[in-house]
Amino acid sequence: MSKTRTLPDNPIKDGQLAVVVGGGVSGLAAASLLLRLGARVRLLDNKGFSEDFLARTSHLDLELIAGEHRPEHFQGAALVVPSPGVPWSALEKPLALAGNPLCISELELAASFAHEKIVAVTGTSGKTTTVSLIAAMLEAGGKKVFLGGNIGTPLSFYILEKEQGAPAVDILVLEASSFQLQFIRAFHPKVALLLNLSPNHLDQHRDFAEYRAAKLRIFANQTPADTAILDENLFDLVRGYPLRARVEYFAPSGRFPQTRLLGTHNRANLEAAFLAAREFGVTEEQAAQAAQDFAPLPHRLEQVGETEGVLYIDDSKGTTVEALRVALQSLERPVFLLAGGVFKGGDLESLRPLLREKVKAVALFGGDREFFERAWQGVVPLSWDECLEMALRRSRAAAAPGDAILLSPATASFDQYQDYQERGNDFQRLARELP
């Protein structure tokens, strides 16, 4: 990869300034790739940099700036790469005062150097399960696959490793978030999937219209030679969108009955995954074997164990109202629900009929209790505890054999945990330790 390789509409040459916003794994991946391209790289993070981060990046020639983002941080930049989760509202004013330098996501940056065919998946929920299913089906069909993007490894790290001699793959299977898609320009998946769409991340997007527009950008650069795959319920939503690719719609089916995945939503995910894998020659028999072998992903309706007839289910990845709806619809047992955290928006009141039907009691914990209490008061018994352990103990004391205790918070975890994995791990530890 030549250091003078140009990005879409914006060359990055030796010595030019690139500003990366956010010091997480995506930001570090983008910064590493930009350094390889010969750019001067300034990395901003409003929360500062941990000792571990400083140790891991000590060998990199990075300019690190912590604290509030200011116009002078972006002055003279040829390129700005915001990390997923950095809201546009935090960048719009300082970027405007700095002359509006070109802004692209790490996904766009890395894809500029990818020659492999791309399968990209977005949606409000189900993305990680679906990309993992697609990768498993493609591998069952004999394809070499990279699985990454918004899940696991950022694409920039794959590009760098390939540049350093690692073997290339046949297909890149990428999970794409609304934040990543909001800042694409030329990103071009051969197969693009939109699984579903409901209000989410309204704490970081201006409104649902902006969130929806970001999701639909996954199709923006497709041609008639490409494939767009959408849930059949989105037909009316995309009616006025200029889809140029060949369009296929999916719905839940019984095509893959041998699976450990729970719920109607996962039957839809299986169908979507197969339609994507079929584009690369995967047969239904190969896909069926992959579906049968596929284990539920951690923290996604994961059955943790059963004690005295009470089943513990970890759905910590259920960070949205829609994900909670799907979780409740998937279960046949009466439910004691654990919910609460940093609410990201959505219509909690729409869950009232489902709560009456499925839920014995709701044990809230942590932050943003007022959203749940306002929406659900009088529908089911509600309680609130400061932490997950107290809420779980309350639920365990009330549960009877045949019940399920479900952690499906409908929120982000950042009030008390680093991420949903840490929250889920804590739930699983407690479920094992409680008598």
C-alpha cells in the first residue's frame, strides 16, 4: 500500500494532518492506518486516555489531546475520522469553525483499500447474530471470510495485517452501525442488508429521521449488479428511496428448523443470512449445517442455567426497546424482567400489552428509572434497586419453578458498567452464585 494512495475525493499525503475522534478500538484502528499512509495523526478523546491506552500506543507517533473538542483541534486537517458513538452534535460546531474538513468513518477509510467483495449488515437489532450466521454459512460453503466492522475487529486492522503479509480472504462480512454509515462516501457493499428499523440512539442522533437516513446509506453506492436485502416490513419505508440494487425481501421461515437460536426474530435472521450467503454460491444444505452448528452468541438471549426450576437468561445485548420486545416475544415461560440503565429512546409504552401477557414483575436497577416508571406504572408490579445484584435477588426471591429471570435492559450499560458484556458477565456470575 503506497503512502500516497488517495482516499475518495481527498488525498492523504506525507505530512498532512488527519484528526481521529475517539480513543476506542475503532479510533486506534483508524489512527494506525492513517499513520501507515504517512499522515500526521492527532487523536482526540473527551474522556482522556488511560494508562493502558498510553502504554499500548507508546510506539505510535500520535499527538494525543484530551478534553472538550475545540475548533483549533481540527484546523488545517485534511481529514477527520469520528469513531462510532461520537455524536455529530459534538462535532458540528467545532468542525464548521475549522472550515468543515472532510469527515469519514473508519469503515469508509478502510474500505477504500479493500479489494474483496463486501457483505454489510445494519439494523436496529440482530446485526451481530446475522453477520455471524452469514460468516458461518459462507465458511460452510468453502469461502475464506473476515468478520468485523462494528463487531470485534475494525476493518482497518485487517487492511494493515494484509499489508504486512497476512493472507487475504474472499469476502468481508461487516457489521455497520448508524454512526459508521453516517460518514460514508464511497462505501460499496456487494450485498447490503437492512434487518429492521426502530427508534434507537436518539440520545446521539438528532431524531429518528437522521437515524433512519444513516441506516439507509448502506445502499447509497450500490449498483444494479449488487443485492439489497430487507425485512418485508420495510417495504413501505423504502418505497421512496432510490434503491438501484436488485432487491430481495425476507421474513421468518421454517427453512432451518434445526437450530439452537430462540424466537421468531432469529428465524428471520437465519433467512436473511441465507439470502446473503446464497449470493456467493452457498447451497441450502450448507447453510442448514451452519445453522445447526451455530451456538447463540454471548449475551443475546443466552440461557445461563436453571436453578430450582428458574431459568436465567442473559440478553444484556438487548439495549433497545425493540430488542426487549423481541426477547419477550421469544419466551414461553412467565418472566421476571430486569431492566434499566442509560435509556437511548424508544416507545416504552408500546410494550404495555406484552408486559401484561408475559411479565410477572419488573425489577428496575441503575439509571433512568423514571422513563420506565412513567411508561409502565400500573401495568405490572415495579420495583427499583440501585444495582443489578439487588434487583436480581429481589426477582429470585419471588420466582417460582417454571419462571424465567430475564436480563433484557432496553438501555445502554454506561451508568454502571463499561459495556453490555461486563453487565452480562456480572449477571451470569450472580446467577451462578445465588442460592
